Amino acid sequence: MIASAPIDHPLNLLTQTILTAGSYAVWVGMMVLAIRMGIRQRTPFFVLILLAAAFGGIFEPLYDEGLALWFYAPGQWTAYTSFGIPQPAWVYSGYVTLYGATALFICDRIGKGEMTRGLLYKWAGVEFVCSCAFEMIGINGGAYEYWGPHVFRVFEYPLVIGVLETAQVICFSLAAAELRRRSQGWMSLLGLFVLFPCTFYFANFGAGAPTIVALHLDQPSALLVSVATMISIVFSLLLIRACASLLPVGATNTAAFVGNKQFAA
């Protein structure tokens, strides 16, 4: 039978403080940057990207249930509990730090007609490294763990998680940029609040489906989980490749993707 979540595992209170203070500080810093970018380009788009990412954190319990993540509960500053999984107060700022910040820069480059396939791959690499760093700190610092029979772990972090997170950020960024291009006014940009959770679970539960099913088998095996994990990694890379194919190879024709107008929506 599948292992049980570490319900009574103690929480490292110092790590909780660091994650909370650090991620909210990043959120404030990114919000200042987003406001400045929005003023220069006359759009609330960048601020809404960050708020949409934070809003998406409300639905984190779905992710936790699917990919076997447990936030240590004793001593936790809990926002709420769903599926029996206590949600720490830093989840929302963590979403901004991990997902919204990268999407902000990618969308800005797309909007300026500067994004190419090669550059998108580089940003995907940045997102993957950031994901690994953030989560390895949280896991090894004693804030939470991926408790299922995950494989291909580095410092207890399942690498498939980083690949899935990278794919979902790339999908969200391209979809958000396209929404901005087609929007006729700022009200249309409120669709970002729906777009974020849609692309989040599109990638994590779509490309991640083989891994999720294998993790929750009544009789999971290392071989089955390994095969399923490799399939999910390939699926994620195909998603990233599909997004990149929407962009030109060189910078000179990038405007063909995003259009020439500046979005004052």
C-alpha cells in the first residue's frame, strides 16, 4: 500500500519564518517592479500577473493531493485546511516568487517583440533552477516534503516536479501574452485569474498524469513510478517545445507573434 502523509512530523519554525518573510519580501519587490512596468507601458497587465499567481495559490491543495506533498503542520501558520492538508501562509507569496516573477519577465520580453525560441528555453532553464533551489530549501529546511514513492530525487526533491513547474510557467506566460495581445480593454485582462489555474493544472495534471497515477497505485513499485515519471518529463518537455514553436527563431520577426501594437489595455 502507498505510504501515509507525515502528519505528525515537526515543522522547522526558523525555515517557516525564512520562507514567509523572504517570499513576501520578493512579492513586494516584484509588485513595485510590476507597477513601474505598468506605468511605462500604460497597462495593469504586469500587476495582474502577480495577483493571478497569488490567487492560484488558493487551489494548492489539489496539487498537494495529486503529487503527494505535505506541509508539516505542528506549529504552522495555517491559512486554511483542505483535503486534510494544512496550507501555510507563505503559499501565496511562494506562487508569486516561483511562478509569477518568471512569467512577468517572459511576458515583458514577448510584449516588446524580443522573445525568441532560444531565449524562451533559457528562461525555462532559469525557472527550473529557481524551482529546484526554492523547494530544496523548503524540503531540507524542514517545512514540507513530497512523501509519496517519488523517484529521481536530488536532496529529497523529485526532479519531475521542477520540470512540471517549468512547463506550467511557460504555458501560462505564452497564454498570458496572447491574452494581452488580443485584449481590447483592461477588463479582459481579468481573465488572467482564470488562466493561471487553468494552465497550472493543464501542465501539472496533464503532463504529470502518468506520475500522479503511478504514485497512487494500490501497489506502487519503483519501476512503474520511474517509467511514469520519465513519461511525465517527456510530456513536459514537449509542452515547452510546443510553446517555443509559436515563437520565431530570430529576434527580427518576433513581432509577428505578438503584433506591433503596445497594449494599453
